[in-house]
Amino acid sequence: MGMHKISNQQDLTAVTEKYTAKTTDYIDGLLEHPAMSRQYLPDMRELDISADENADPIGDVAHSPVKGIVHRYPDRVLLKPHHACAVYCRFCFRRDMVGRNGEVLSEDDLSKALDYIRDHKEIWEVILTGGDPFALSDRRLKHLFEALNEIEHVKMIRIHTRVPVADPKRITAELCKVINDSQKPVTISIHCNHANELAEAAQKAIKMLHQSGAVLVSQTVLLKGVNDDIDTLEKLFRELMINRVKPYYLHHPDKARGTAHFRLPLARGLEIYGQLRGRMSGICIPHYMLDIPGGFGKVTLDSAKVLIKEDHVEIIDHRGVVHIYKN
């Protein structure tokens, strides 16, 4: 971790003891830009926790039938083999579960998680997340792929990762061979929030992943002071497309504890998002999404299921239930 960067600020021990701080040499080389340092360097405001913030803002625990599995939607599950990351983003919705607060699944726990997938024939897609799956060793990744490839009713494997734009040297020929050898189609969702993350090393890593045969999509979090303006988002989404990554999700920030300084009102987010449609090809534009707090699933924010009121937002989930979201 680039502690020399952090030490130039005030004493942040209270923050880093609560929420793990870690960067990479690659990220350290980008931190001079405010949009980058804001994402990665601790901030005293992380100790300010509002009443509506939650250690589990999207309700993972409520949908976890066995350790390491989150089964929120019938046809897909999250499989979380560990809770380590190459870097720790200051806005992370799992910040209370990763880093020193997280753990690696034991062999027995992983076996039970895989048994759960085997026993539930409705599971069509397995999504490897965590933690960052690419923080695992090639050996462990290969073991996971081999186990999933043997489950007939699982047809797709997806990986959610920050590594290609945070620690690009981790994307090696050996890692790409694990992906290329998969008998199931692999989709890799790359978490990228700013075009500055797509420097030369990251572009090379992304190209290697593309050549491995994986389908590449992106997820971005709309963050105040990082990318909450039309020009920044336009540049990011165009650069992703040029690098063969389809912008897939633009997430409104989750109400994780100590992250209020990253959130902007939904109405402002919708205003920015609406401007994209007049400036960019539709193929460059992701879906603007919100994970309804409490584990009620995702909703597309520019839809009839979201009603902006004077002091709150009414959101209808996929079951037809109305939720009140306070800005």
C-alpha cells in the first residue's frame, strides 16, 4: 500500500483501523488526480455514519442460505470464495465484510457452497465475487472453474473484479488460460469509475482478458467528486468501448456506512444520466441502477418504477412492493 500518500494527510488511524486501506503501485501512480485519490485514500468523513446507512446495505446476509452463497434471484447466485481485494475502495458496499473484517472460505465451507449450487437446478449463472476473485491464486481459480464446469445446469460463469484497472500486472497468461480453458462461457464485469484508470497497463490487461475469450462488461459507481458530471462519464464510457468493454451498469452509491460524502441525490443522478442519451451512441450507455436497501433487488432508475417526490423517492421492486428511499 502507498502509505507515503496517506501519511501526507491528517492522522487517519481511526479510519484505517475500522476500514482496511490498501492500494497498489499502479494506483499509487495515479493518485495525483483528485478523482483517483478520493476513491482510494482514507477520509475522516468515513467515521460519520448516518441513521440510514447499513453494514449490509444490499441485504447479502438475508439471502445467504449457506456460507459464501447469496441467492437473491432464482436463476443466479453469488459465490464469495474470499473477502480479500487488491485495493480497498472507500465507497465499497461490502466495506464491513472485506479486508481484515473478511475471511477465506474453508475447504469445507466451499464444498458446501458448491453442493448448494449442485442441488438447486434453477441456478443458470454463478457470479464469482467477494472480495475480488482475481485476488485468488491461479490454482484456486482453476479449482473453482473445474468444479463449476462439472455442474450441468450451470451455463454461465461471471466474475466481478477491480483487478484489471487496479493491479493490471495480475492479469497474466496463466490466469487467462484458466479463463480460456473454461467449458462454460465467461463474462468479466470490470469495475471502473474514471477514464484515468484506463492507463496503458490496464488497457493491456483488458486486451489479454478479451483474447482469453471472455465477454467484457463494466460496472461504474456514480460518485460525488469523482465522476458526477456528463463530460467525465462520457469520456469513461467511450474509452471502455474502445477497449472492447461494454458499459453495463452505472450504480447509484449504496448506503454503506461512512460513505455519505460519495452520494448525490437520485434526481441529480437522473439529470446527469439523461444528458448521456443526447451525446452518445446507445451502445456506450449503461443501465442506471439502484440496489434497493435491505436486499430487495435492483431497479432501473430511469423507469416508471421510480417516482421522485419532494423529500423522498418511491421505488417499486420486482415483486411490486413499494419502498421509500430517502435522499
